[in-house]
Amino acid sequence: MKTFTIEDIRSWDPCYDPVRHLAEDWSGTALDILRDEKMPVASRFWVVLRTEVLDKKTLRLFAVWCARSVQHLMQDQRSINAIDIAEKFANGEATEEELETARAEAWAAWETMRKVSVAAGVVAAVVAQAVEAQAAEHSAAMAADAAVAAEAFGAARVAGAAVAAEAAAAAVAARVAGAVGAARKQSRNAQVAHLIKMLEQS
């Protein structure tokens, strides 16, 4: 596993100085960053989800896992097929041409579902980003973000139905907001745990 320093992180142009979370003489690996609970999860992912830190296979398989985590919310078979192709490509079992076709179909599914509803569009975006061929590190980060959003939408939908009979709109909004926040935190924590597991087993 690659070792990098705080100066390496600075060279990647973060939006704030990493000394906010790390010591000036810090050096370590992706696992060290992922296990640092003082650092926000989004910041941890910003550091590690890049080819300077992880190989493209790991990045793509993580993106696929993020998409799988919200597969139960998917309504378009093209999205599910695209996840399968992306996973096969990462494992050397599909060609770049097959990946490109899957990518095109995934974005077509996103365009279709976007017109149906915001929530369905977010779920479809998870897949489209997970199979993005041009930059594995970017698609891994986007898939992680989209998976969180998709889970949050799912939680909001459930919470909204659960309190639909309540008369007070404020109460409904509060319940939905709470469900979204809980889903987001749970999804992020699951992503961190899974990526740590992947790296420990590699």
C-alpha cells in the first residue's frame, strides 16, 4: 500500500490546508486516513479516492459496491446490467467496448429516470457514475456521494409515508429531515467500513 505525506496531499490542491486534521509531519497510508475518525468522511474520501493513492481496480470495485448498496432502489434493468459489466471490467472479464456500451446505457437510464422523479434519477446516477470509464477515481467518489443521496431519498420517502397522516407540516418535515440525516450517516459509515475491508484483504 502506498505511503504518502501531508505535502503530497497539499500537492493535490485541497480546498483547505490538511494540517486542520493532520500533523505537519504526518505520513501514512489510505488505511490510516480512513481510520482517522477526527477527519470528516468526505475529507477522508477526497484524500484516498484517487490514483495517487489507490489502484484503478480498487477504485472501480468500490464504486461498484456503492452502486450495489442502493441496487434495491433501482427501477431500470439497464442500471443493474451496467453494474455487472463494470464489475466484470474491473476483474478483467469485460472489454473496454463493453464498458463503454454499459456506460452509454447507464446514462440513458439516468436520463429516463430523471424525468420520472428526482429520487429515481439520483439512484440511476449512482450506476452511471460507477461505470464511468474516463476516471476511476472520480467515479468512485461520485458513486459514493450518489449512493448516500439515494439512500437519503429512500429514507425520506419512508419517513414521509410514515407521518403522512400527521396534520402538522413542521412535524413531517422534521421527521423526514431526521431520516435523511440518519441515512446519510449510516451510508457514509458503511462505505468507510467496506473500503477498509477491501484494503485489508488486498
